Amino acid sequence: KGACVAVAQALVRLNGTASVGVIFGADEEIGGLTTRWMVERGYRPRQMALVIDSRWNAVTYAQKGHTYFTVTVRGKGGHSSRPWDSQDSIATVCSAYLKLREAWDREHPIPGDKWCDVLSATFLKADGGALNRIPDEASFVVNLRGISPDSADRAEKFIRDVTGLEVTRG
């Protein structure tokens, strides 16, 4: 928020002397739809874009894109007193994530400058509706921070190949 004040002060000082526009994106943590909406309507820089959401006291010349993937297990839930009548979707999805984590880390080691595709778990969902019910479905979400235009396509295929489960974007 301090950066927004600094940008507003700069705009006031530049008023009438430079052609400058600003997009304040306030919804990055939930997908950044405001910025996308602005760009889709033609708000694009002609020469440079300065994103005030990066490392402290440094100019960053590139940003990672991000994509969310949901990995889902669907099965047959049931009562926890009779687990043999159910498919344990929670164990399956947790095992799939651990397998994915190991495979991703092996195939995508993090270099010293940290400029690489990064995949992180951000959400786990499994609810049988009661504390004694095995759920029919369980899922986890991973967030990809990618460095190239094809990062999301490659990651989606990787996730699907490693887990063997249903994978959706968004």
C-alpha cells in the first residue's frame, strides 16, 4: 500500500509533463482479474510497464505468470466404520501430491537465481459432510509460477502424467 502512495505522488508531480498511466491491481491474491480486465480493454503501456509488486528496493525486469491447477480424485465415500466399502479419496489425493512434489523437485531443481518454474500446493479440499464420513471426492490445488509462455501447458501435462488423476485449470 505504501507503493500506491508513492505512485500517486509521482503522478501528481508528473501531471502535465509526462504521459503516464497507472493500473492499481488490488486482487492479485484471488487471480488478478482487475488487471486482466484493464489490459483486455486496451490499457497497455507503449514503452514500459512498472509493476510495484516485486523485490524491495530493486527493479525487476520480468515477472512469472501464474496458473492454478486442481487435481481431483472421485470415488465412493462411505462411513468410517466400514472403510472397506469405500475408496479412500483423501489417501489417494495425498499420495498423488507427494508423488507430484517429488517428481517436480527432481525434474525442476531451483537454480541459484531462483528464475525457474515453481509449483506449490495452496489448497486441499476433502469433506465427507460429517466427521465420521469418508468423502466421495478430494482435491488439491497447486499454483504454478511460470517463466515461459508454454509453462502452463507443460506443467498441466506433467501433473496429469505423474498423478494419473483429473487435472483442471483455474
